[in-house]
Amino acid sequence: MLGRKVTLKDIANRAGLSVNTISRALKDKDDIAPATRQAIKTIAKEMGYVGNSAAGSLRSGHSRTIAVIVSDVANPHFGILVKDIENTARKHNYTIFVINTEENNELEERAIQIAISKNVDGILICPAQYSAENMHLMKRNGIPFVLVGRRFVDEPAFDYVICDDEKGGYLAAKHLLDQGHTRILFLNAPQRISSAQERYRGYMRAHEEAGLSVDPALTKEIGIRTGDAKEKVETMVERSEPFTGIFAFNDVIAWEAMYALQLRGCKIPEEYAIIGFDNIHSRMFVPFPLSSISSSQGEMARRAVEILLHKINRPDEEHSFKEVIDTAVISRAAANGAHG
Amino acid sequence: MLGRKVTLKDIANRAGLSVNTISRALKDKDDIAPATRQAIKTIAKEMGYVGNSAAGSLRSGHSRTIAVIVSDVANPHFGILVKDIENTARKHNYTIFVINTEENNELEERAIQIAISKNVDGILICPAQYSAENMHLMKRNGIPFVLVGRRFVDEPAFDYVICDDEKGGYLAAKHLLDQGHTRILFLNAPQRISSAQERYRGYMRAHEEAGLSVDPALTKEIGIRTGDAKEKVETMVERSEPFTGIFAFNDVIAWEAMYALQLRGCKIPEEYAIIGFDNIHSRMFVPFPLSSISSSQGEMARRAVEILLHKINRPDEEHSFKEVIDTAVISRAAANGAHG
DNA sequence: TTGTATGCGTTATCAC
DNA sequence: GTGATAACGCATACAA
């Protein structure tokens, strides 16, 4: 055991062959004698050889790796998304790694730099959207990338795969309006985020259609920090601000809102009806029902990977990819008298 | 805009200086004229330069990056752990990226290879533990690593940071036994995993102490797949196998068990008492109470990073690190008549 | 079928 | 303070 990284040279020395032969044998090139190849592979395995992709990609220009940059690893929505991305990527013989931005602009810039500096072939990113500047970092460096779940409407050059957020917002609000709720608290993400804007538009459209105006006091911006939604809901209840429905930007925020209501002794669904977004209850079993808007993460992940690989493999093609995946209401009612 | 990666050479051309000077200026070496440095930095920023750490680490031998290899990104426990690791690493000016193994041996091997091949300075890993072979891949390549949450008892050379799983298992079982439950279903992880073994030992010790023997039919192995716990619990209920308490290996399994019981119309906590592990309810607000064993992820993350950095910086020091962080019962009762 | 030479982008060393 | 040169580990082109 060397106690340091095993290189092609180490194997070459052991095998009495040139570095080149080792390299070609391990890459299964066809101009190596089968016996030689076998012998080399055995030695490589024995020595615990792990290729240095940093060196390899420096020379070859590709690494069969893609970086996935997400805004919140602790949100199961992204955990599921990452899993789905990984599965699709693996089918195409690509490996992924994940970098977290915590919805922070500086961390996002760092994340992109790390990805680029590790010579990834492409990047899938759910952008924090403080500005498009970080995206231009990828553009300028010629790295193929696809936006996932969010888009920049002012930047037609950026490809994306999103779900139909406007429709989702519309369906969510309509779902509650149809149940007779007229004052719907919208726990939305910050407005810089495209999906927040679009869901808001849908929320407004549903109200207009119902002939209702919306009290601006009912729209709150929730940050990524745990406890933010809880505090907002608590304040509303404390001040006896009237509302009976809640539409949450995502299911984790919805959970927190439900928690806050319970704390204050409010009854769900007797006093409040709630709907979330992402439909994560379809991918993990949680012991309370929550209606939600399905954004089809699996489909989103698959298309995002496929488009990215397409761009990686045909860098000169100018094709533009803008995919909007359909959304739908998934209605979950209280089963056995429990809340929902 | 070049439309390809910006290199030091590009900046050197623009600035009319040598590549070496650019490199030294951007790295804030002190033998560069302040004016030169400033001019260079401006140009670099303008051109959207991103250092190629793949090339840099090839030469320098380090990258200020560590890889975090976890078994299930979709489990919020790991999401929180990753966040905490990231925070500590950032304080020391290290960047992390995450690779998922889905508790699969081949994916784990691939993950380790990716990490090593990207020239990371060290690895934090929650091993899948099919064998210690994958760990030896790191050992043989001289990459510092620290096990997080799991350990190899037969391999005294592998450093780790874990929580006191035996005590955790003991406390969990005792918590339920003290409430009068004598038949406690243990939804454990597979036995190859050290924490599963140790929690099982604790579970047994609590029973012995109470003068009770344990029915082997009450111990089930739950895989990583969503739905596994649900099916096991449903089968138990269907067959009317008697039990009134459940101890789940982690909180996500506990959620699923509660879900399954509710589906069958079982009442919690009237008919069943449940306790989980990881205490993720302390880091996200979920609208139902769940008692759990606190494993102090924050502390675990902090220590793991510190130990890893120590090993990176003092590679010759033979110091061995084996840290066991205390566990405790966090009891959560039903608040407003809801279940718990 | 195998070996030799070259260069990827960066950093370390040394000369000026 | 700055520039020239070599080297990291690997893959490619080409020679043998």
C-alpha cells in the first residue's frame, strides 16, 4: 500500500509497461491485447487505483459529471428531485454531485465556481434569482446549463424546465375558493423568484374569476429559515386577522403553518383549510393529509437531464428549450377523523 | 465574451503580463505591486474568470474542497446534517459537495471514486457498510476521511463521530416500557449498519432491565425504500400481531409507521405509542408530535469537520479520533388533543 | 499491439 | 515585482 494516490505511473511500473498502455487498457480501447488488458486491470484493482478525473478532464475536456445546484437540501422536495436527477443521469452514464446555496446569492456564486472549477460537463440549477449575474458566469465560461423549477423571463437565452406555476397558483386558490373560503392567506416565497411571481398571478386570477378582490395583507413572503412561516401565521392569529384558507408556496411551509395553527389551538380542517405545493406526500408517507399541487418532480428531473445532455453533446446547436410541465390539484382529505 | 472557459492565459493576454503574475495576483501573494494586483482583479472579474481547481489541485495537491457522502439525501436528517457540515466547513474556508449512495454498495464505490478523482482534500462519509472495502479505497489512496453516524468496530484505524446509539436504543425502549408498553415493535435498519446493531443492543438491555424477554417477531428490518415500513406495519396489524409500542430507527420511518396505523384506523396515542430517532422535529416544524432520540446532528457535523480538517492539515500525526456524542430522549406529547 | 512526445491550466521554483 | 520554466496525471496523435 502506497498511502498516497495511485497513479497510472504506479501501475505502469508494476506492470513493466508504459503509462499510455495502462491508460488505454483501463479505458477499454480496442488496440490492446486482451491478455495485457486483463493483467493491467487486475493490477489496477489490486492497487486500488482510482482515476484522476481532474487530470483526465484537463486533457480530454470532459468528465461525465454534472453538478446539481439546489437552494435547500433540507427540503425533501429537493432531496426527491436530486434522487430523480441522479437516476436519469446514471442511465446515461453520468455522475452527479450536489451543491447547496441556502437561497443565498454569494453561496450560489461559490457553488457555480466550484462546479465550473471541477470541470463538470454541465450544470442543473435552481437559481436563487437575486439577479441573472451568476447565470452569466456559466454563460461566459461556455458551460451548458439548464434552469430547474425557476426561469428568468427577461433572459430568453436561458433554457429551463419548470412546472406550470401560474396554473398551479390558480388551481390552489380555486381549490380553496370552491370550498367557500374567501380570505386565503398566501405564504409565498420572495417575489424575486419566478415561481413565486407566477403562482401569485394564478392566485390573483382565481380571485378575479370568483369576483373577489384580494387583501394585500394576506400575502406574506416566507424566507428559507425554519420558523419564518410559523411566526407569520402566529402573528396573523394573534392579531385576529381574518382568514380561513392557507395556500403555501411549498409543502414544508404548509407543514409549518399547520404546526403554528395547532400551537394556537386552531382546528384543521374545521377552522382552516390548507393547500401546499410540490405534492411531496406522494413520495413520502406522512401521518396527516395535505392537499397539494403536483409539480411532477420526476418528469421535471428527467427532462432537465435529457436537455442538459443534449446541450453537452451538441454544443453548437442553437436550439432553445423551454419546457413547462403541467400541474394538478391533489386533494387529500382527513381519513379517520384526523385533521387535514 | 469568449464562450469558452476563461483561463489565466486569457487574462495575461489582456493585461500584457505573464500567466505567473496573474496567478500570484489573484491568490493575493505579497510580492505583487498593489496597483498591478488591482488591475488584474478588475480584468478577471470583467472576463468572468473562474479558477480551474482541477488544474490547480493537480499541481498544488489541494483543493480546499471536501466531499460529503450520504446514504439518503431525501431524508431530512441528512439534509440538516449537510447544512450543518457546510456551515462549519465554510468557516474554515472549505467548500463541500454532496454525493448520494441510496444505501447501495456500488453507488457508494462510485461516490468515493468521484470524490477522490476530483481531488478533494478529504471525505466525510456515512457508510452503507456492506463491507469495509470501499473505505479501504480511501485508505489506499491516502485520502483523509471521517465516518459520520456509523462506525466499523473491526477497523480500529477508521476515525468516526457517532452518537451514543446503544444508549439511544436503551432510552427509546425504556421510554416506552415506562409507559407500560411491553410489546415494542422495533422498525430497525438492516443489521449490517453499526448504529442499527447498537440501538438493538440498547433496546435489548432496556428489556432485560425490566425483566422482559423480547419476541424476535417484533424486530423488523426496514430498507431505504419508501413504503417498506408501511408494508411491515400493515402486515403486523392485518395479522393481529400484538404490539402497542413502536421504536423506529429514524423519524422518517416513524412517520411512515404512524401513517400506516392511521390508514388502518388505529388511534395514536390511545392505542399505540411511538418514538423515533434523530429528533428532526427540533429542526423543522411538523404538525404532529413525535417523541424522538436526539442525536445532536449539529454537534456531530461540527466535530466531524474539525477532525477531518485536523487530519488534512497534519497527515503524519497518528492520532486516532473516536467520538461518541451523548443521546437523550425528547418527549413530545399530543398538545391539543391531536395524536402523538 | 505498444511506446514516445506533447499539452491541458495551474502553481512552485528560481532567475532577473 | 515580474517572467521563464518545469511539473502535476492523464489522454491524444503519431511513430515504431
